[in-house]
Amino acid sequence: MTTTDNGTGIVGNSRILDAALEYAAQGLYVFPVRYGTKGEEKVDFHPLPDWRNGSATNADQIRRWFGPGGSWEGAKLAIDCARSGLVVVDADVTKGRRGPQEWAALDAPATWSVRTPTGGEHWYYREDPVHPIGNDQSGKVAPGVDVRGLGGLVIAPPTVDARGRYAWMEGAPEWSELPTVPRVVVERMTRRAEPAAELTAVPAPASGTYGSTPWTPEQADREINRELDRLATAENGTRNGSLNNAAMRLGHFVPHYLPRETAVALLTERARGIGLDESEILPTINSGLSAGMREPYAVTAPGATDTGQEAEPTGRLRAALLKRSELSKLPVPEPLIADVMHRETIVVLAGKFGSYKSFVTVGMGCSLAAGVPWMGHEVPEAVPVLYVAAEGAYGIRKRVDAWEAAHGPVPDAFYLLPEAARLLVPADVAEMDELIRDLGIKVLIIDTLHASAPGADENNSKEIGPLYDTLRRLRARHGVTTILVHHTGHAGERARGSSSIEDDADTAFVIKLEGDGRDANTQRTLHHRKAKDGALLDPMPLRLTLVPGTDSGYVEPGAVDLLPGSLTVETLLGWLEELAPDGSITGRPMAETLLRDNNRPTGKTVHLAEAVKEYKRKAAARGAG
């Protein structure tokens, strides 16, 4: 039941758990925090470790945190702004600030708001996907007005601390009707600041050349010019991807060094110079810049040395620090397929052509959509699956038919996309983002990585990196698990290309073939190469079971029977003894050892079995004559 307590607008009832569940049902990502207070200020602020990845909409996870006996019972409630698609304007009144009056003076569009325990105000807006903005506590928008966006959190009603209560001022929002963040906020957050205000270090992405050290203007100029020069020499077939990569890298310098409009102008000039069509230039630039701006580089003041300047601590690392007694608060990975893979991870499955890669992933997709075990491993919950058949869809359809005939109906929560989704093309990424959101997809199967990243050099980690960045953003926004189907190298021992393809994944599998064959008599074995948060499975032999009427089949665990006809190991050994009791047949001891020890014939023993069978047939014919 939803109640409103004398205008406080508490969602559900007064308990944090009910509010968290209702927020999550509206698509907001929530997580627990603990803190104390000292006067007007919060102190000892401890959010959920790795909350930017661990915030959740899953009701079971939320109950494990906030429910009776939960690991965070009694904690305060926070909302992850980035994953929830929110920008929150914080009009502060502490330390004599007049944030509400300054905000009102900007005449921004009205929206739902929260009264904070100190008398401040939180104004909730929907993010602008074209102009993503981060966090600010320096008064860029107005004195006493802070902003919580990408990478930010906000304490939500009905949290209560020693100073008072967080409460909706006019009732809880209609979340689908939130207005977009006002233009004045976007403009003031992205304008170039004076050099004196450029000294706060913003953590650089892991790919940043200088790690977390702020860039000097000289360093930034060199890097920007290098990117523009690379773009100017892009060849046919790589031009759009090169523009997206250049925009993403320049986006790291916006707004702390380079104004967005300047970056757009520079990139547009180079894009026209390499002959890109006008209709695709601006969308590609906007998408790439927005991605880069999610992880901004900082820039030191002009004239600083290349070693940078000492930065003020942000408190981010201190807030994440855990004592030994607090380690139990770390989120527990949730299984997607028990003992095989977890939710919200990136999985790589690699194999040579003909290794049954797609049979395996079709089986995974069908099991997950139907909520039934996969090869004996429990699937805790049915989830919507999107299978991207980038190398042909007809064979996938037949495999789904065969799996369904053997295991039961596959629901319409299994979606097939018979087109390649190019993960380095902004327009395709934007459409995938929309599909995943609208369909509620929780498992994305990309078959194959190569067909979904045309033009990318698989051996170059810098070109594979942006693809993984795309998958991580989809995971952060939608909680989706991605299974990447890929090829192995010549040796067939690991995923083809850069080692980062497996290194950057959470889980990795390889299907190996015995020998050079590709027919049904060739043994395939699934090997578990990497498990970030669990134990490795034992190698699993695979065999194909054909389903009459489908022109296809499904893969199940089990060794392939390579003996011809209906022969068994014991029959073959009996024939060997009958034909040559003195052991005179060449190779017989080796054949017996192989058959008895492994219960699996090699190519040589298969030929031997054929020869013995033929000898018996001829001997029987002579006896009859």
C-alpha cells in the first residue's frame, strides 16, 4: 500500500526496504550506505563497496541488503544517478549557503523535489543522453548549487539521520514524467572554467596515458592533435569507427580542458576532410564525445610541469575502504547459470569453425529464456535473451527448433536479431541500448565478436578496448550479461587475437577439437579457462544429438562413440583375441591399452576395428561357400 505521511511523501511505508523495492520497480538502481553526522555535515560515509557496479534493481538482492537480518539492515538508502538515468540538483543551505534561492533565480523547469534534513532541496531530472554531465560541488551552476550526475549518488527518502528526514516535498514522482535536465545546467556544467578552478584531479580512465595524474595543457594539446591527425588519415572502411574513437578520446578532455563545441568543430572538419557523409558526422561525434565525457581527464593549470600538481583528495578511496569486520558487506555475485557464469558479467566462448560454438550458445540462450537447466547446471531464473546472429540466422533457427523439440517450448523472451550489431558504430550502439532497455534484456549473445566489430584489429588491445567499454556501459545501464562468441587461433588453445579479449572478460571458455576433423566423429571438449568469482569446471566432452525433422540437433555432455557400426570395446577386444590368440596382429597391445584405459578409440584403432570387421565378414563368406 502506498501512503503519504502528512506531506512527507514517503514511498510505500516508513521502512527503507519498502521504499527501495518501489524505487527498483520503477527502474531506479539503489544501494545501501552508512554514515554518521557532525553538526550539519555527514561523516564516516561508507557506501556499498563498488556501488557503481553493485547498485541493483533486483528485489532479492535488495531484500538481502535491507531486509530483516540483512547484511545492511538499518542502513540509509541511496540511488545511483548514472545507472538510473538521473541528474539531481542539490540546492544546499549548510555553511550559510543560499542554494534554494540561487536555484530559484535561474527559473528552471519545475520537477519533483526532496527536502533534506538540513533544509536544502534535491531537484530530480532525467539525464540528457546527448549531453551527459558529471558531478560538481564547486558552484558551476550557481553558488550553493551542486550537481549529481554520472558517477554520483543521492540519499533518498525515507532516509532519516540525526539531523532529520529526507522527504518528498509534494509526493513521490511519476518517474516516467520527469523533465529533462534544464539547459542552463548543461551549459554551465560544460563551459570552460578559468584556469584557477582547474586544479581538482578527476580520476582518468584506466586507458589514460598518465593514469590518474592530471594532464597539463601541453600534454593535452599533443594528444588531441595526435588523435585528429590519425583521423585525417583514416582509410575507407574504417572512417566512421575512427571518427567515433577520436570523439571518445577528445571527450575525455571535455569540459576540463576543451569546450564541447570546440571539440565538435575540430572533429567535424576532419570528418568532412576524409569524405564522411554529413548525415552521419554529428551523430557519431555526439555519441563518441558523450562516451568519453563519462570518464573525464583533469588538466592542471597552464605552465605546470608534465609531472602535474598535487591534487586535493576527493574522498572516493576513503569512502570505499572496508575494515575486516565489514568485508561481509561486499555484494555476493548472483549466478546466471550455476557454477558456469554470473549475472552482469562479460563471457567469452571461443572455438574453431565446426567446434559447435553456436550449438552451445543457442542451448545457453534457450535454457536461460525458459528457465530450465543447461547441461545439468541450474538456471535460477528465466530471463529475456537477445541473440545477435551476425554470421547468419537460418542455422540458428534450426538449432532452436531442435533444442525445443528435445527440451520443451522456448518462450518469446528469446529474441533473435538476424543482423550484425556493430559495436563500434555509435548509431548501432544507440539502437542496441534502446532494444535492451525496451525489451528488458538481461542476456546479450553476440555471435560473433569478429562480425560485430568490422575493421577492428583483434590483435590490438587499443582497438578491442572500446568494444569492451561499450559492453561495460550496457552492463552499467541495464544489468545485462554479454556472451561473446569468438574464434580461436591456429593452435586452438585460446581466443584469437589480443590477450585482452580473455583478460578483460569475467569468464572465458574454449572448445577444443581432437585432431583436424570436423565431422560428428570428432570429439569436442569445453574447457573453462577463466572464472573471476568462482571455481573452474572440469573439461566437459560434447556430442551432437540429431533431432529428426529439424535438420539439426543440440549439444549435450558426453563422449563421442567413434567405433564403427554397433561395435563396443569389449566386442572388438574379443575379436582380436579370437583372430590372434598369440598376439601376432601388429599393434594389438597398443590397441588394447588404448581401449581399456581410455574407453575411447583413436583414429588408428578405428581403422583396426574396420579391418577386423571386414576380416570377419570375409571369413564368414568363405565358410558359407
